[in-house]
Amino acid sequence: MQIDLDRMQRRLAALTTPALGGTPAGGMSRLALTDTDRAARDLFVSWLEEEGLTPRVDDFGNIYGRREGDEPGLAPVLVGSHLDTVPGGGRFDGILGVVAALEVASALNDARVRTRRPIEIVDWTTRRGHASPRRCSPRAG
């Protein structure tokens, strides 16, 4: 089984365009719950669907893409990170974790590998907590 570096690079490039918050200096400014964040989240959901994963959004707005395992009643393996950034954040902060997690599912699909447990790829919403005056973690509930 191999990862597809070209596919990963295409996904990273798509998430770092100026339209999605890429800055001229090569960083990112994609605040949570903004139009650019929404566009990145929509793109992520489209990739989940292309890979045959089942997307869902929880009450906090976190996005999960589920790849079923042979025993769907087992707790899933959860992997991912966040698509939002702080103002002037690093180019791959958060998104590398999301894209790498998605690539794991893609590589498993390409190789037709079945897993015992389900795998869920996650994008934590407002992981950085800058969208409100109080710091928060979307994983608290």
C-alpha cells in the first residue's frame, strides 16, 4: 500500500489558494466560521464523498467522514485536525493533519484494504477558538 503524494499535494494546494485564505507571504488566514472556512469545509466534504466516505456534522460543527470497517459497531479510529487557522497562520497548520488523514483513507481504498474498525476523518471546527471572545474546544461535548 502506498500514499499518493501527488494527490496530497493537489489537495494541499487547493486548500491554500488566495480564495481560501492563502496569503501573499505563503501563510494562511482562514478564520473559523467565515466564508473562506465554509468554502474549505465544502471542498473537504466533496473529497470525503469522492472517496466513498459518509460525511456527517455534529452539534459543534465538526465534520467527520466515515469509512466503514468489517465490524461497524466498534468504536472508530479517529484521525484528522482542523482547516481553520489563526490570522497569519502557517501554510500547513491543521490542514496537513486533515489531508494526511484523508490520504490514509484514499490509500486504503486504492489498495482495497478492509479494516476491522471504522475510520473517521475529522475536521475540528474552530479548533483555534478565535471566533469567539472565549477560548473553546469543539471536542468538549
